Amino acid sequence: MIRVLIADDQGMVRTGFTVFLSAQDDIEVVGEAANGEEAVRRAAELRPDVVLMDVRMPVMDGLAATRRLLSSGDGPKVLILTTFDLDDYVYEALRAGASGFLLKDASAVQLAEAVRVVAAGDALIAPAVTKRLIHEFARLGAPRAPTVRRLAELTERETEVLALVAQAMSNQEIAEKLVVAEQTVKTHVGRVLMKLGLRDRAQAIVYAYETGLVRPGD
């Protein structure tokens, strides 16, 4: 059962999400929060697997709350939900450690699937959001040198897998491209995350662009 905390300042939004997600056999809504500060406090109390986090909230916004939640390294997965798809939100949310970014105009079915994807440790980034993220990396320019050095810890195959993950390819797609078993890809991805100290595929995508392993337009 996937335990979910919903953080949104609009009561009707929280209620709608709660009703739909609670109807899923594998999802349990364990609590709600009306602002970022309350989300941090309730997450510490309830220990959810996934937090659905709105960006614009009073007291503490969703980005600041995400940073607080994930600062210890053992926090829940965070799925950012917003009506806005501005570049700075996309980039800062993923830099803060969010595992996914979904616009609120997504369907109810897409929302439930997003929760499952993020809970499983995969990245969930809508195609429109991916384009904005790549644009932001292009704007930022040169790779970060201290981060680049850590790539040396990876084997050639692990580096190849990381580059494909950064292109938003699934394990199955990577397996087909490399002509290996899907379980082998999962093993490689796990080792990449462990060696680089990354939480999940979302952070792996950010890392690959920041190091210059993958560049906009590749």
C-alpha cells in the first residue's frame, strides 16, 4: 500500500485528490496539509511514501517544503503538482530533490499512475516540462567541475545507462537499445544511484545534464 500525504492550500483540491486516490486499491491517503510548513510537520508524523506537493502555498511554499523534507536524505518521495509550468519551478523542484513534476490539468488516472511511478523510484516528468528543463540546462551553460569528477566512479556501461536515463528512456527501452535483460538495466541504474549518492531517476537526469554527460539537443 502506497501511503500519500496531500499538501495543497485549496480545500476542494485536497478533497478531490483524497476521494479519487482513496478509491485506488494500492493507495492510502494518510493525511492532508494546507501549507508547506504543515506538510513538513505532518510528513514527520505520518511517514508517507509520497507527498503530493503544490508549489504555491502560504506560510511556506512547496519548493521550500520539499527542500526541508528531503534535507535529511531519508524523506518521502515528492511529486510536485502545480497549475504553473514556469522554468524556474521545474528546475528548482528537481534540484530540491522532487521525484516528479505533474501539471494539475493531468487526468485523475494520470495522477494515480504518477503516484505509483514516483513511489517505485522512477522519475515522472511530463513531456512539456522536460522541454523546459532542457532549456534551463542550456541556459545555465558549463558543467559543474566538482560534480563531473564523480562520473569517474562509474563503469563504461553504467555511464552509458545514465546517459539513456537522462534522455527519459524507460528500463525496457534501455534494455532494447543495449540488447540486455531489463533486470540487468535495473541493476545498473541501482548502482549508478548508489555510487553517485542520488535518490532516484529524477536526480539522475539533473546530474547527467549538470555534468555535461548529456547536453541539450543530444
